[in-house]
Amino acid sequence: MSATFVGLTSLFVTETSWEQNKEGLITYTEKSLASRANVNVTTPNIGEVRSIGGIICMAVSVNVTCQGGAFTEYTTTFQGGEDTTLQQDTSNSTGEEPIQSHKNFLTDIVPAAGEANVVYNEDNSFRAFSKDAQNYFFGVTAYLQPNLTYKRSFNTTATATATDLFAVGRIVNPSEDFPAVTSGSTWLCVGAQYTKRGSSFDVSHDFRASGENGWNEYIYGPPVEPPPTP
């Protein structure tokens, strides 16, 4: 919402500053003075987008005691900018997967251990490698599978863009902003969130990369387009 204060129709900007955090988000701060005459001065709306740079008004604060009460001072904070519209973050973790689920289990791993040294259950499912297994496979039951997650966030005033949650829980076709992954890996959209602030939205999307076999389309469905960005 906006606010109206007593002052001059022309505001006098006394100080401007900006800073950029490690994620690349720019915060721009503007301080202005207005004489407390009998005319109205209107502040920017929270969520209002400035045409220059695409920055979004995030907060307005007021100090009416400046210069002995003769002036109204207000501070407006903007965030965003054309070069920081899309914030990106990736992280890695490692989990264990059953050795028999490895895509090269039958073609490479079993021959390396020696077919005669592989113990199977009555239903012919893998049980273990025997103590005579070659290439140090005795006792091996799992392998480490890297898990890559990708998070992107942005501000937008487009309601349709912010509230599109269709892809959550689905395999998605990677767009240009996605990081490169191992051939055969696919992406799963594991979350999409938005918070409305005035007329703008803070939006974030979360994705997880599969192993080299890709996510199972029988479980997650065929690939769809990822949630949109500005």
C-alpha cells in the first residue's frame, strides 16, 4: 500500500546507496526530504516496479522529526535490477543406492566380480558378492550416487508466472538457466513457492537431478516444461 505525507510537490533526494550480496541481489536505498507545507507527497507503492533497472519497491520508512520537524524524511528501499532478476543456487550431496540398481551392473560390474562369484536369491535377484569376488567386490552392496539440487528465485509482478505450480512433482525439460549434468540425467521439480508482497511476488523453484538412468517416467510421468520465469 502507499502512504501520503505533507510536503513539497518536488522531493529533494539527499542520499542514495546500493549494495550487492553474495547471491547477486542488489538493494538500492534512496533518502528524500520534503518541506512540511500544506501540499501532498505520495510515496511509491510497495511492490511497484521502476522502469529503470526493473527494481521493485520493498519498503518505505518515514522520519517526521528531521531538521526540528520542518521536513519529512523518508527512506525507500528497492531490490532487483535487470542483471539480478534470476537468482541461482546449486548444492550437492551424496546418497547410497543399491549396487544392483547401477546401470552398468550386468554389463560391467558382474563380469568384473566374476559371474561365478555373484550370489543370487531363489528368485534370481542379487543377494551379494562372495568372498571370492574379484576386484574387491566382496562385501559391496551399494554405491555412492551424487545428488545435485538447483534452486532459482526471482521477483515478478505477473500473477500467472508466480502461481504456476503445474510442474511440481513432474520431470521437467531443462531450460537455459539449468546447470549441465551427466548425460542421461533428468530433472524433477520438487517444489515451487511464492509470497505476494503488494503487487509483486517473491518466487522460488527447486529441482533435483537424477542419476544417469533418469527419473522413472512411469512414476513421475513424461517430461513437461518447468515453471516459467520472467
